[in-house]
Amino acid sequence: MNLRLPLFASAAILVTTAIAARNPTLADAKAFLKKAETQLLALSIDASRADWIKSTYIIDDSEAVAAKFDQAQIDATVRFAKESVLFDRLALPPAERRKIQLLKNSLTLATPSDPAESAEVTRLATSLEGAYGKGKYCPQPSKCLDLEDLGRIMANSRDPKELAEAWNGWHAIAKPLRQPYQRFNTLANKGARELGFADMGAMWRSKYDMPPDEFAKEIDRLWEQVKPLYVSLHAYVRNRLREKYGDSVVPADGPIPAHLLGNMWAQEWDNIYPLVAPKDADPGYDLTQILKSRHTEPLQMVRYGERFFTSLGFAPLPPSFWERSLFVKPRDRDVVCHASAWDVDLVDDVRLKMCIDITSEDFTTIHHELGHNFYQRAYNAQPFLFRDSANDGFHEAIGDTIALSVTPEYLVKIGLLQTAPDPSKDTGLLLRRALAKVAFLPFGLLIDQYRWKVFSGQIPPGEMNKAWWDLKLKYQGVAPPSPRIEADFDPAAKYHVAANVPYMRYFLADILQFQFHRALAKEAGCVGPLNRCSIYGNAAAGAKLNAMLRMGVSRPWQEALESMTGQRAMDASAIIDYFAPLKKWLDEQNAGKPIGWTK
Ligand code: ASP
Ligand code: ZN
């Protein structure tokens, strides 16, 4: 297998040199794309298989093998992207032009042309993700806690000392990742530069069918739209946490200590809903309790998710999905537990990899992941280069859109709840959802605000941890539970930093999913408040969704968005409208109390 790659490369160079000697034609471009798509599809299947083994069985050997296959795939994509400049001045039909553009923009990591550096950067990428997957905190030599254990403490403990210990224990795993991460950056930036980008951040920003600077401005615009909603939620939660933990733990007008919000990264706060629930408007049910009391099994959790999609007219998941997925954390080996959805053969071999816990949080995550899998299958008839979402925010938004339809009425329909709470309980329902979706907005935004600056060098290597907390303070208004120093490397305690997964997609998805939900609810004829609309079982909404998913990335995302929502721009008015009644209520609760934060 190793032998094939250099052969492809040299043959390709001979052909392109011959074409360059005359003027390239449309036939040349088509032949070039055909070859690129055929070879990249094969390489990508090999890489996915090796990555699957590595992620479900982390040892040095599986990492080394996966790194080799990843390298082969990325090197080949880089080579094709470089060769494609041959066709830059040729007038091409839209599909061919778009494929060439996608070849250049599709990578999240570009390997440098130096083979040793290429091998090193792919090896670093796998070992950084592996180190995260293996991370443990061992309070005693005989007692080690993994991230799932620590996450349960963060979600359920109400003891600030215990919470701080779990937080510190996990963040310590990231410290040794700092040096390798810096080396990774240097090499990855080199690869991005060779492809013509200023740095890896510029490469990431170039994937949105608009100039990269304009994309950055879009993000700022969307954030300004939603910021007042976040600030209201922040102030309300801070006050309620002060009632719970007292002034000495939670300041009146300062940042909220990051370990008190129910989540390791303070990114979603719904686990502390019981601490902040409205006194007279609690919906009176807790999905985690319901699922647990029914002894729901992990596989049944996935079946609930699948059934939602089939109710919309999608075909059931194939038998291979049930045979090949990983639903439960194995007892005997390290795996990457961070949930992900896979598309191994880019046709039908879709899989879920997740260490499922019986909680409402994981119930939602399953819908999130299945959204990826149903998207993947919907676009599987597209040519290889178009088998992706309209933009990466779309991929992240589909399953979340479905999860927004997990309403009390839906839970009644599927037999998980006896009766739906009446409308007087909407404040509680909205608050619970806001703790997940509104709290997430600044977090979703800041990860790549941070990395863009790290990649460009605007954040110097000597300030990588300080800069992280400056941004956490600025956007989220949270502070670390213990003093941080530069030897720490807290960003890598978050999966997507260690694993080099771009994150702005989640911010986009947080906005887009409400836009999608609003459009689909309308299609389904729902006239009630949006938080009570569920598209479950609605064929018209399903058809509308499927029509967009089937497009893959064959057209600019603005067209995909328009086909479903009638709008060509991302629009935060949907999330704002959804939470408007809650915003009013929060502002009443906050009256006379400090809003916002100072240091
Ligand atoms: N649920 C995870 C998260 O969104 C993984 C994924 O993106 O599929 O990071
Ligand atoms: Zn996802």
C-alpha cells in the first residue's frame, strides 16, 4: 500500500507537466478531477478505517498506523490542490470550478511538502488526540478517574471543593501537550502557507463561500446580535449561584467561577438547571430520571434517535451501523470517548462512536451525532468532492435541529412522559434550553477566536494560557477555580483543541439550528410558540430537510440555506425570537442587580 502513493505522485507530475506545456482544456480539467476523486476516495476510506481502529483502541501501534494513512490522504489532497492551479485561468463550468476550489479548501490540516515534516505533523496530530483520549486524574495511585467520571462529578456535585478538584485534575492532563502542540502549529502553519494561506487559521476561514475577512465579520455581527441574551442569562445564573454558594464563592459583579456551571468547560450549563429553576414555572420532569427509572439501555437511546429520523421519511440505519458502532466504553482499553459520527466508505458504512451514559445530555448528543449520519447518507449520491455539508456549521446543526423537536409533547407521543406541562411552565422549559444553547454561544465563538490568533502568532507562544483565560473572561465571563500559570495549557483540556477540530462550526450551528427549526416548524404547520413545535412524524418537513441534505456541498451554502429557509444569510433572529419570552423574564429577575462583569 505504501508503494502506491509515490507512483501516483510521479505519474501525476508527468501528466501535469505535459498539460502545462500546452494550454489546459476542459477535457484535461475533467480528467484531472476524475483521477483526483477516484484516488482521494480510496485514500479516505483507508484513512477512516485506520482512524476508527485508533480511536477505539488507543495504543502506539494503532496511532502510528493511523498517522501513516492520514498522511497519505492529506499529502495526496495537498498535491492535487497544488496541481489544480493549472486550471486557475481556464473558464470552467460551475461544478468543475467548485470542485477545484473545494480541493484547495477542504483540508483542516495541510501537510508540508517535506516528507519528514509531513510524517511528523500527522504523527503529532494522532498522538495529541490519543493523549486526550487516554487522559486520567489519579487522586490515589490505585484510583484513577477518566473524563466520563470527572464529567459526572462536574454535572452532579454541588460541593465547590470537590468540583475544583475534578476540574484541576482534568486540566492537568493538558499540561504536557503544550510543547507538542506548539511544534504541531509550526508544522501545520508551514503546510497551510505552502498552499497559499497566511496560516492555518486563514485556511479554516476560507471555507465559507465568502472572503475570509468577511466571514470573520459575519461572526462578529452574529455575536453582537445574541450577546444581550447571553449577558441576561449570565447575570441571572450568577445571582442564583450566589444564593446557593454565598458571596465568598460567587462575586456580585465579577466572573462566575468556571467549575460551578455543571460542565468541565463551562460550555453548557443545563446540568445546574435544578439550582436555577424558576420557582413557579418548573415543568416538573427530568428526562435523565425518566430514562434511568425505565432502565433504558444505550442501544435503546440510539433507537429513539433513529426513530425520529425515520418518522420524517428517512430510511432506517443499515445493519452495519448496529454491528460496527461503539456505544459503550470498553472496560479493558483506552478509546476516544468524545462522541463522533463516522462515514467510513462515504456511501453507507456510517457509524457512531460514543461512550453513552443514560442522561438527557447524551440523549441530545445522540440526536446530534445521528444528524451527521443521516446527512452523510443523504449526500452519498454526490460526486466525492461534494459529499460534505453545505458548510461545516450545517453538519453540526442538523441533529441539534432535530433535538429542538424533543418537546414535552413529543416525549408524550413516544411514551416517555405521561402528560405535557401546561404553558405556564414554559419559563422553566425555555430556561433549561437556554442553559444549553445560549450559554454555549460565547464558548462556541471563543475557541477559534483563540486558535486563529495562536496560528497567526498574534498570541505569542509565551502567553498561550493567559490569552485563553483573557478570552474566557471577555466572552463568557467565567474565571478559573485556581490560579493558572504559563506552564498550564488549559485549551488542550478541550477535545477539539487537542484533536485539531475547527470549532466555529458549533457557533454557527447554534445559530443555524434555530433558523432551521423555525423553517421546518412552519413547513409542518406548527403555529404555537416555537419551543413547543415538534416536527416528529411530519413528512413535509422531512422532505424539505432531505432536499437540502441531498445537495451536500455541491452549491454554495447560501443556496442550501435559501432552499430550506428562504433566507440567504445566517440570522440570529430565530434564536432571539425563540427565547424572547425568557429574555423578558430574565430581565425582570435581574432588575436592580449587577449585569455584566468586571475583573
Ligand atoms: N458531539 C460532539 C461535538 O459536537 C462531536 C461532534 O461534533 O460530532 O463535539
Ligand atoms: Zn458534531
